[in-house]
Amino acid sequence: MNAVVPVPHRIVDRRVDTADTVTVELAPVGEALPAFRPGQFAMLTAYGIGDVPISVSGRHGARPLHTIRAVGAVTRALHDAAPGDVIGVRGPFGTAWDVASAAGHDVIVVAGGIGLAPLRPVVERVLADRSAFGRVAILAGAREPAELLYADARRQWATQAQVRTTVDRAADGWKGPVGLVTALIPGMDVDHAAAAAFVCGPEAMMWFTVQALLERGVPAARIQVSLERNMRCGLGWCGHCQLGPLLLCRDGPVVGYPVAEPLMRVREL
Amino acid sequence: MRSEETPRLIGADGLGALFTALRDRGYTVVGPTLRDGAVVLAELDSAGQLPSGWSADTEAGRYRSRRREDGAVFAHCAGPVSAKTFVHPPRARLWSADRNPDGSVSAAGPDAPAKRFAFVGVHPCDIAALGVLDRVLAGGEHPDPVYTARRDGTFVVVAECTEPAATCFCTSMGTGPAATAGFDIAITELLDGGHRFLARGGSPAGTEVLAALPSVPAGAEDTAAATAAVERAAAAISRHMPDEPLPALMTASRESPRWADVASRCLTCGNCTMVCPTCFCTSTEDVTDLTGQHTEHQRHWDSCFSLDFSYLHGGPVRTSTASRYRQWMSHKLGTWQEQFGMSGCVGCGRCIAWCPAGIDITEEAAALAAARLEDAP
Ligand SMILES: Cc1cc2nc3c(=O)[nH]c(=O)nc-3n(C[C@H](O)[C@H](O)[C@H](O)COP(=O)(O)OP(=O)(O)OC[C@H]3O[C@@H](n4cnc5c(N)ncnc54)[C@H](O)[C@@H]3O)c2cc1C
Ligand code: SF4
Ligand code: SF4
């Protein structure tokens, strides 16, 4: 019944990431859920308001972390919940990033906005087993410098990987690049033709990122993307998360680019 | 597959005994009945409520019940209600939760249904539709407890189709007019030479109920008459899907100009999805009481024709009518196959009859097929 009835979890830690985004650490009040794999998501319930799909953005011991950007009623309520508050959790749902297949390869991680949240566990897994991978490049874009997530983590990653950030609009004495995250791809010190790539962000950003990766010679079969659609259940019953033949709560959100390509091409699919 | 046992012959009054036998066994009988000018499915108390002497004239955008000279009870087709309403209710509670004074939360799952349904007089296409819902809602990794609690243990008396409507195309979808599987009892209504029913068991439970009814072994001429009636029905079906693999047609038609054409007629009212016996999509909402401490998580039918259906932060994915009609039809005939290994359309024709704009899924499929041929170099 776990998959249907939200399992109460207490917020035991809440870190403010940006003006509208927080990362919460959840502890089960009673029974625990199975562990989330990187890329999988939970349906988080703000009791009385609703439930929404939110990726796992890391873990602290056995406890899952979720990074929530307040954009509407439910995410606002989840964002505003304080340590000690109880929210509901269902999951884990969906497909995971296939990190193992990138072993032995250079790794390129490209994130747009909140898209860095589902990719953080990928980065952490790769860096935890650093020698199993080749060179690692992490590219993150945001609208403004203040919206770039995980500053502390990025500083740590930078000791073992190339980390580059870019913003749409410079502010706050920003000295880094301004423009699309795709512009960072050619400058990375990786063997593109032998690299594996993980991409998450707004759909248009993912499309242009993948085109740029393909142009540099990253093989399509080694590119994974995480797709987004409306989701009401996470269980394959509600029909909302269809993208052509895919039910993204079941067949996604993470899919190989060769599967996504013909679907991303069609407007309003 | 016809069962090996000799079919039984039941008189016109045998339906009353069937109702009694089912009620004695604890079932709530759901069957066709005339209501507000249409034959709907509803909970019935007695066989007297069956639509004796009624059938319907249907066409694209049209449904009119019609009085018949004979007393046929199972001549209905394409009514606005299907078995879906009973096993996948329009509204259901998925869970409820109470916030306790100490801040903790106690939760409860869906309500258990109080009734066990026996469907009487539904047609083979509707049995096929139940099979589709079985696969979609109960055949995946997470069986839907609301559905399984209502569907498990249902008793099905299928009425083979002998009076198809003009909107029917079950022969194209391989779902009728004969009943081949998915029933406890199959009956075939015979009108020539006396009103009577040929009945055969399709399960041990069906055979047991059948044995409790007043009946005689069917003679060879009765069996032949039943076979002939179903064959006549098959021959009378005039609507057809294009004779090519539909999933491939739908994939090849993603950018077809035909979508703009159908969009100029479609009102995005969602009637087609509501009457369809397999359309399963739902939405959810949290409802609270005045104190805000008690939450009910409700699920209700939704339609891919609504703008909100594809809503993402920033706006809906499918804003145009063309994209929404394409989603619906491509799902029914194409992507359903990839998602669930079967067609999402059983050829019942309801969406054709109940579309206020008279849009006909078979005509649209034919137009897509024709447009594809024109496109070919
Ligand atoms: C697989 C997946 C993983 C996600 N991971 C995260 C994450 O880690 N962090 C994060 O902040 N956000 C994430 N999102 C997006 C998040 O689910 C939406 O921002 C959220 O649903 C918005 O709901 P709302 O009620 O706050 O906003 P409203 O705009 O009021 O939304 C109303 C309803 O529309 C639907 N909806 C609106 N926007 C989206 C959307 N973008 N995606 C899906 N449904 C939507 C929801 O069902 C919601 O209840 C993810 C989405 C998906 C599909
Ligand atoms: S799509 Fe139309 S014809 Fe096919 S099952 Fe649904 S209502 Fe019946
Ligand atoms: S096809 Fe017909 S019934 Fe369906 S949404 Fe359009 S107008 Fe309504």
C-alpha cells in the first residue's frame, strides 16, 4: 500500500539554497521507504494542498534529500514547511540514471536550473568512485548568479572535477561567463567522443545541449536525459505523464537520448 | 473458443431466475436499462428493468433510442455508460489523513467497496474493454487498489452481439460480435421462432449459476441459429478501421496535416473520453475539512482534451486542439500498444455517437492513412 498512501516523514533539516529553493532532509516517522536511486523521484505530499513529483537530490546516511523550488501551491507549501513538520512521501518511482555504464569513460554532466538537483547524486556517485571514471566535467546554468544551486558542494566537486557555471543575466559582481550552458561544452577538457553525458533541465535547454554534445562527437547512445511531464500519481494510472509511447513515471524520467530524440522533435507531443 | 459442454436453452422468463440466482449469491446486478432516452448501464433490481423492446439508432454525433416490434432485451449498443463507471468510478478516495495534535499524521487507504458486481447483458466489446482496464490499472507494477477491489470477483454475463449499431466496428478491432473469453456466462439472444437465449458457461462459477436456472439442453437448430445470428451481426457491421497496422500509422502520422483539419471541428469537450470504456486517465485533488486537519485525497476522471491535463510550470504542453486530438487518437490506436501491449480501442463506437461534432475515429484513421499515401514519394 506504500505506493498509494503517503508515508509520513519528518523534515529533520532544511537548508536554504536560493531565494525560492530549499533542500530538505527527511526521516521516516514510522516505516521507511526503499532507497532511492539517482534519477528516481518521490511524490511529496503537503497534506491538504496536494502532491508533486520531486527528484531525490542526495542523501545523508540513509535519509533522502529533496531540493524543492517554490513555483506553485504545492511546492510553495513544501518549501515553507519547517524542520519538525510532517509531509507525506511515496516512492521511489521511475527509472534511474545509468551511472555504471559511464565507468571507464569521461563524464559530462549538464544541468539547467533546478535540473542540477536530480544530477547531484550522479556527481556524488562518480566522485565517490573517482578512479572508475575518466575526466569529469560538470556544467551548470542558471538565470542569475543567485539562482545557482549547491555552492558549497560545487566548491568540493571542483577539487576533483572541472566545474563551470554560467548565467543568463550577470549580477552581484559576477565574473563568470554569461550565456547558455551549451557554450561551455566545447571548452571542457574531455575526450568528447569517448564521453558519457547526463543532462537535465528545461526541455529546450536539453535539446540544445544534446545537439552541442553530438556536434562535439559524444555518441547519442551514451547521452541520458531526464524528461518532465505533469504527474498525478507516479504509479502509471493517471495518464498525465505520457510522452508518445512513454509513461514517464514508469519508463522515465531518465531515458536514453536515442529514445527521447524522435519524441522531443515533435511539438506539443 | 466455444465450450465443449452442450449449451443450455433458457426461456424469455429465465432472465428473472438469473437475476435471483445472482442476487442470492451476493451480487449487485448491473445491466442495461432505458433511462432519459438512452440505454445506460445501471444497478438493477429485476430483469423487468432490462430494455425490453429497445435498441438505438446511432450515427456520428447521433444516438436515438428506438422502439422495436420484438421484445429483444440485448439489442442495445453504444450507450453513454460502460462498465468502466463501476470498476473505475468517476470519483474515488485514494487515501485520507488526519493530523494529530502532536503533529504526527495517521493515514488510511481507499474505502473498500460494499458491493460485488455482476454485469448482465454487456456486449463482447465491453468485455474486451474490461480486459484493457485489467491490464492498465491492475496489470502493472502497482495494481490500483480502487480498481482491483471492485473488479476482482465480478461476475460477467456477456450478451453476444446480434444487433450491432451503425457506429460499431468491433470486427476491425477483433473484439466481437462473438464472445470468446472473459465471461462467466455467454448468452445469445434468439428472436426467430420464439424469444429464447442460448447460454454457455465460461467459468466454474458460470456453470454453477447456469445449473441453477430453469433450462433445457439446446438443440442443434438453436445452436445453429445462435451462430447464424452472430455471423449476421458480423456481416452487418459497416464501419471499419483501415486495414493496416494502426500503431505504425499513428507513428507515421505525427506531423499529418489532418490534425489541423480535425481540430477545426473538435470542441475539446472531452465527451469521447468520458464515454470510452477504456479511457482511464484521472486527476487528483486534496480536499480538507474546515479545521484543515483532515485531508481526503480524491481521484476523478480527467480528459486529455482539457488544457490543464498537460500543465507544467510555465504552461500546458498541449495548447492546440490539434495536439490534444492527436494525443487522444494516437494513444487509443498507437502508443497504447507500446505502453500496454494491446489496443486502447475496442471498437464500441461510443465516441462516434456521442461526439457533438460528429467526429468519427474510423473516418479520421482512414484520412490519416490516405494522407500518408499521398505523402509517400
Ligand atoms: C520527474 C520529475 C522530477 C521533478 N523534480 C523536481 C525537483 O527535484 N525539484 C523541484 O523543485 N521540482 C521538480 N519537479 C517539478 C515539480 O514537480 C513541479 O514544479 C511541481 O509539480 C509544481 O507544482 P505546484 O503545485 O507547486 O505548482 P502549480 O504550478 O500550481 O502546479 C499545479 C499542478 O500542475 C502540475 N505541475 C506543474 N508544474 C509541473 C512540473 N514542472 N512538473 C510536473 N508537474 C507539474 C502538478 O501536478 C501540480 O500539482 C519535477 C518534476 C518531475 C516530473
Ligand atoms: S475509442 Fe471510441 S470506439 Fe474505441 S473503445 Fe473508446 S469509445 Fe469505443
Ligand atoms: S472528438 Fe468530439 S467528443 Fe471528443 S473532444 Fe472533440 S468534439 Fe468532444
